Amino acid sequence: MHDKRRILSWIDDLPELVKHDFHPSPDTARKRKIAPSCCLASPPASFERTESNSNMTSTPKRRRVGSVGTHLDPDITPRPQARSLASSSASNSQATSETGSVARSSSSKRQMMSLRLGKTGVEYQLLDGNTVPGIAKTLFNTITEIGRTHDIIPYNLQQTIAQKLENRNREEDIQKWRYCFKPEGTPDTLPGRIPSFEEIERVLRAARECEKFNHEEAGWNSEVHLHLLNTIFRDPITGEWNDFNAISCTTARPHREFKPILSTAKMIDLCIYASLDNNKELEAAVIDFCNRAPTLSINHTDFQPIQFRPIILSIETKKPDASIQQAQLQIGIWHAAQWAFLQWAVGEKLLEKRLSQGLGEGTIDKEQEEFKREKIAALSKLGFIPGIIVHGSQWLLVLSTYDNGKTTLWSGWPFGTTKGEMEIYAIIAGVRELTAWARETYLPWFKENILTLAPK
């Protein structure tokens, strides 16, 4: 027993272990043979980074490409990877090439298939005259007529445009415009403005430049798409806007609480928002809502420039030779997050109302089912959300619907291109009509079912 106590005492008196970083000498590093099978390239930039550190507590040091749980995001621009040892360049190059092949071959199709399987995922459907949801039929028919360039320009601009064409020795083109003008006396009550013919020509020249010289997506966005939207919503001299405006939002991510579980984070490129930050009557209600939202925002993203400005139209863009399927995947995930956010927000207001009545969310199945039915009824009043995919020069309408936690994206119906002046006017008419839908349908619904307004 005495010996045992001495041993324990000796152990207690031992100094703490001092950790030393091991740095092999240059000679040792040179002598060690590197087995190609053990040498993996650095993880490519296309691997999704987790949005919360809480999910990274037990990340393995190495993960095999294509292993279960690995998500590939093809939208991130590939970056050159650093090589620490010259002798490993061949194996690194081979691994990088193989990783790129996996990323290219798997992503869009595989993620769409996975999302289709999830209860809170996304279903992708074709949009046309036979498949359009009944609740969106009126808007779809209006956009279809716009795509035919019928009644897209006020009557009072007919002589002006004819004169512009004559001045450019294009008299033979005047006949093509005969169906573009609305009947005389038709009021123009749509949001935004109609750009001048010269502004349209500048957009056309920029689009031709981007297509001819194969500009990157960012070039298309800044030189063509956002520029075109600015001609609709901003004053041509002062640059000021009123109730609606467009903004680039390429870094806005859907909040992790609202995006589908089986998806990587997906961003869009542009959006149109309502300037509720300028509305003094709604200011208190908007700030109160943002204080309670996980995003600290009135949207499903914490993108700061639109913190107090609800998104009314989301736009995903791709250059001409990029995959439109990838655009559908991205805006589908984005819309799914928006629907999940709206469902949460509707539930918050309903819960607040029920608490004021002494009811609460419900503790028994019957009460919880009633609460769920109330949320579904509120979302059903909205019915659908429109969006836009821009594929090179072509603009396409998309719609999303929501049913019991699952989003269906219906895409995509063309309504204009930036290949000609007349077709650019069609884009303008389409965007203005979609903004009018937001003004007349979405925002009133949002105020009624999301915001808590002070009694008058």
C-alpha cells in the first residue's frame, strides 16, 4: 500500500506535457516519399461552406470527393489552388481535374432530384399555357401577350418612335411595330416609366457587346440587365426612384432557417424591392417585425441593403452558354426559402393574435391542427410568387407555388429579349406588369398577413 501511495504521489508531481510543433528538416522533407494515393488536392472552392460554426465540431481532416454528405456548388467561380511542393504538382493536377469532372457532372440534375424527394424541397415543372396554375392564369396571359409585343407601348409614343426609325433610315421597320401600341386613350398606370428610344438603343448596344465578346455573367448583369431595370425605375437625370427599385444582390444568401434541408445555399443576381423604408405609416411595423425575425430583416435573407425593403421580384441570370437548368435550381431554392419565411411570418402574426385572445399555438392536436389550417389559409390567399430568369438576352417568366411545406417552380415562359428595340420594350412592359402585381396583390397581402399595423 505504501508503494502504491508513493507511485501516485510521483505521478502527481510530474510536470505538464509541453507540446512542441514538429517541423521536419528540409532534408527529411525531401527524403520522405509521397505516395500519390495519399495525396489529395485542396478541397475545391465549389464545396459549400457551412453557414454556422455549430455544424463544424467534428469535421474530418479529409473527405473523399463524392462521399455521402458532400455538397458540390457549381456556381462558385473556380479558383486556382496553391501547391506547396513542386513534386506533388502532377498528382494535384490530376485530383483537381477529377474533382472538376465530378462537380460538372453531378450538380444541377442531382440536386434537383434530391430536392424533389424532400418533404420541404422543390418540385420543378414546365410552365406553359396548359400547365400554368389556375390562380396565376390571368397574369400569365398578360405576360404571354406582352411576349407577342401586343399593346406594350402607350399610343402617344407611336409618332415619336416612327420618327426615330425614319431618322435612322429604317422606314421599312415601322410596319413591324403596328401591334405594339395600346389603343388611344388607354391610361398608363403601371409602376415605373417607359425609357426613351435612345435609352433602349444603349441597352441594345450593350447586349450586343456582351454577346459578341462573350462577357462574363457579371458583365451582363451590370452592363445590360441592371442597366435596363434602372431605366424603368430611376429618373434618367437624378437617378432617384419612388416606390420600387432594382438592386444587385449577388451576395444575398437565403437564411439557413428557411432554405430547404437538402440544398446548398443559393443566391440570385438581381431583385426588385418595394421602398417601404420611405413609408412613415409602416415604419414602426417594419422595424417591429425585423426585431423578431431570424434575419433581422423583412426578407428571408439578411442582405443589409434591403433590410427594410421587401423583395417583390427575384431575378436569376446566366450568360448565353451557361446552363438554364442551373438557373432553375437556384431560383427554385431561393423561392422555397422565401415561402418558408412567409409561412413562419404568417404563423408569428397568427400566434400573436391568438395570444391576445388567450388561445396560443395550441397544446392538443385539435388546436394545433386549427393553427396550421389558419396558416395555410393565409398563404393560399397569396397563391403564387412570380420571378424571372434571364438567360443571355432572353427573359423568362417563372412562377412558384407552395403546398404543405413543398415549393413547386414553374419555368420558364419567354416574354422578351435584348436583341431588338421592340423586344426590349416587351421586357419593360413585362417587368412593369409584374411590379403592378406586387403593388396590387403581394404588398396588400403582406401588410395584412405579415405586418402588425398600429390601429388608426
